[in-house]
Amino acid sequence: MATKLYIVYYSMYGHVEKLAQEIKKGAESIEGVEVKLWQVPEILPEEVLGKMKAPPKSDVPIITPNELTEADGFLFGFPTRFGMMAGQFKLFMDSTGDLWCTQKLAGKPAGIFYSTACQGGGQETTA
């Protein structure tokens, strides 16, 4: 039976999505690992995203908190915003409180990856 790895990310401009795709390639090269990419929901209106010149989102499916229970492990990716994860990803993580309280994610390993626009852009405090 394959080990299910979920790569869950938020990407406004596509940088973190590109990292997620490359990580997926590497993880899939390991025999017995099944990898699925997921995006967290966008919370900004299309009008705001347009003014920010954000490209359209890809067709990677949007995850709900309960879908996390189906995975054996996770990699979470997000852009750094002033040394913290993007609000979109924070909102998603905050919505998983019931899963943590009921221990439905206990024993499932997780890791993170993130992207910044420049050196000193917050990566030193994001983790």
C-alpha cells in the first residue's frame, strides 16, 4: 500500500506553486509514495487579486481540513509575509483546530517550505 503524501500550499504569484511541483517530482521518485498537490482556499476577492496583478489560480484542487485525515504525511508551503505565513494559509491552519483536538492528525509527519522575495525577507523567522 502506497504512502500518501499531501503537499498543501498557498501561492499568490506562482512561486510557491512551482516549489510544490518540484517537491512533488522528487517525492514521486521514491517507490511506494503517492503524492497529491492541494491548494488552500483564496480569501481575497478577484477584484483585489486583479489589482495586485496576481495570475489566475491553477487547476490544483482546493483542500478542506477534513481531507487532511486521508494523508499519511504532509508538506505545507506558503510565501513569507513579514516573517510569517501568508494569511490565507494561517486561516486554513486555524480551521484545523477540531482535527488537532480530536487527534485525527496525530502521528502524521509534516514539514514546511516557503518562499521570500529577497534575503532578509522573513525566512529566518517564518519557520
